Amino acid sequence: MRKILPEDPSGSATAEMSPNKDLKGHKLLMIVPWEPPTGYLDDLHKTYPGLEVVHSNWDTWREQSLPTHVSEEDWKTITILLTGPKFPTKEAAPNLQLVQLQSAGANYVLNNPLFTDTDIAFCTANGVHGPQIAEWIICNFLAFQHHIPRFLDNQKEHKWERSWDDSDTQDAVHQRVGILGYGSIGRQVARVATALGMEVYAYTNRPRPTPESRRDDSFVVPGLGDPEGVLPSKWFSGTKPEEVSEFLSADLDLLVLAVPLTPQTQGMIAAPQFKVLQGKKTYVVNIGRGPVINTGDLITALNDGLIRGAALDVTDPEPLPKGHPLWDAKNIIITPHVSGNSTSYNTRLLSILNINLNRLSEGKQFMNRVSRKRGY
């Protein structure tokens, strides 16, 4: 019998469960393609004496199925699951209460019956990517501004070509970055950009008119990000094309796309939006999901000089096929969906799992819970 915090229409839990300090009766299955850090499992047992923990070294991103060595009887007793994009059926795991995802995105669960047909809590790893993806974004923007791609090409040809124009590089000071999707990644971008002297504009789908509404309770590495929402000098919001265009027309030097893929965000940036960006020849960065941008319109915008350049860690299609015209578009940097890689990824993921185990033990609301209404 599942005992899970229900959601209200806003997607938040409406009540608290009874505390279970020892997590007696709970069983955690960790399906991850790595071994837990030394002492981690022992610490779990000390903190929650009633919690049974099973670890399975299995890569759900590469394998076509769940681990075959987890028996049907095991699945019947699992109450907490740490996994990637592979899930049991609701019939196979009748006691499942909490699914902790390995990824910050949840688009691959939205149509899964375990999500749509149950009230099981699904929680993302939102917050694990902030530091490294922010570095990737700023790194590529500065590389373009400082002509690094051209100098690297020259280096391969052993070619010393110095510019004698001291004004051929625009530094970041007083440039304006617009962050479309002001979540954990966007907030860390804001912190780094502010340190460089940039001005930050934020865009969210829902209005954030008050200090309280601008706060973010997602996971954040201590001391980083913008949990209080104080860094943007201006906030925009909405879901209509004209509301997005108002934001894009705000003389942005850098546009960061950090939104999840939903029916509302698919194709959000296309020919009409690139025309709006033409005024400032905005540099466009996408680290969200490839289909947020219309690829054909992006190629046209780059080759026709509507925008100064683009950096993509996600593409549509993905993987990007050899010979695709996006590879040869002007002033583009493409990496194969690696901006979130970090030696600290697993440690941060386990920190989120630890927080949610603690909240389960105290009967409190989970961190990073996916809203069935909003889809993220």
C-alpha cells in the first residue's frame, strides 16, 4: 500500500506524511553504473537502521532493460528507486513510493504509465549540473568573443596571424545576458556572468513579482547559484510568443536557453524569434534540449548573419548525423551533449538522494519533485 504525498493543482505536495525516522520497512534499489563512494552505504545504514539498500551496477542509459539480476520478488519490496530512463511496471513494483532520477530532465518519464497512472513521487537531479554547465556556457561565449576558434584553426596550420586592431574584441563588461529558464543552471550562469560585469535578465514561464516568488528551493551547491533570485536586474515571464519576443527584444548580447523540453517549449526559438534577435546580433547558447530551437531556422540565421554565433551542446536531431548542414553553419560551436559532465556529478546526485531520504524519514515534501501538471 503506497503512502505518498499527493499533489495539489500547482504540482506541490499538499500534506505531510507520518515521520519514519529509521525508514523501517523501506528498501532502496540503487541502479547506477558506478560503485558508491567508500563508506556511503555504511553511513546510510547508520542513519536509517530500518532501511534495506540494494546496489546494482547497471547503466540504464546504455542497456536496453533493467538489470536482469534483480528478481521479481525484489521488485515487489522496493519502495525507493534511484535510476536513469528505465523503469519497472507499476504492477511489478506495487510498493514503490519514490523514484529519484539521475538526470535533471524528466521528459522521458512524462508518458510512462509508472508516472501517469500512479501518484509515485518522481524527483529529478536538478541542481547537479549548475556549476559545470555554467562554465561551459561562459567558456564558449568568451571563446567566441575572443576569437579562440579562429586562433585554434591557425594553430593547426602553424600560422601566426596577429591582429593589430586593439578594438577587435568585445569583453563581457556591461554586456547583457538573457536567461530563458531561470532554474538552477540559469542561476549559476547569472552568478558567473555577474562576476564578469554582465547584466542579467531572467525569463520564467510564471510571473515572479515578489521576493518570495523569486526564491528557488531546488538543490544548489552551497555558496553558488542565486537561490534568493536577487541577481537579475529585470524579470520577464509568460508562455505566449509575444511574451517571449518582448524578452528577446531587450537588446541581449547573449541568450541562454535553459528550458526543459515540453509541448510549450518545442520550437520556441524559430525564424520569427531570430528576426527579433537580429537587432543586437545576439549570441545564442542552447544547453536545454535540441528541439527547443528550429534547426533549419538556426542554420539560416547563422549563415545570413542574423545572430553573431551559437554554441550548442544539444541538437535536433541528436546525435547530429555526419554531413548534416548544421556542422558547417557559420560561427557555430557544437559539443556532443557533454556540458553536464563533471567528476562531482555522482557526489551531487547522492546529496539529493540523501536529502530526499531525510525528508521521507521526516514525512516532509521531497526536493525536486516533478509536477504532473507542469511536466517538470
